[in-house]
Amino acid sequence: MRISTSTPGGVAVQTVAETAPAEPVRSTAPAAAQGELQSAVMQPALQAMKDMPDIDHERVAQLRDALAKGELPFDAGKLAGLIQRFHRGEK
């Protein structure tokens, strides 16, 4: 199976074929424009990852164990509300 991506009219399109195409698929967008788009999209994500604190794996294991033992209450509704708030940009 082969998945290939092309950008007709600047829109990314992926196709799946049982066999590889005879010729490699080439983008019609100029290489400089592709690099600029990738950079513009990826830079904020890369910066956000750099700004994130390190993960305390020991603390995560402690919380996971407490949750599994029922020692830590879990409110699915509250978690859902916090996720919604985060994605709306609220603090």
C-alpha cells in the first residue's frame, strides 16, 4: 500500500494505492512557498512545546496508582468542562 500527497491548487490531497506510482508525485507549489507554509504552521507549535514544563514521571505514576485504587476522586464532567474551557481560550 502506498499513500501519496499532492497539492493541486494549494490543497493537500492524499491518495491510497495498492501499488507505488510509476513516477514520484511532485508538488506543483514552489519549494520556497512550501517551506514558508510549513514554517508558519510549525513554528508556533514548536515554540509551545519548548515552553511546556518537564513532566514529573514519578508524580504521574503516583497519581495513576491513587486513581486506580480509588483514592483519588475522578469527575468526568469536571474534566470535560476544563477541556472545553481550555479550547475556548479561557483561563
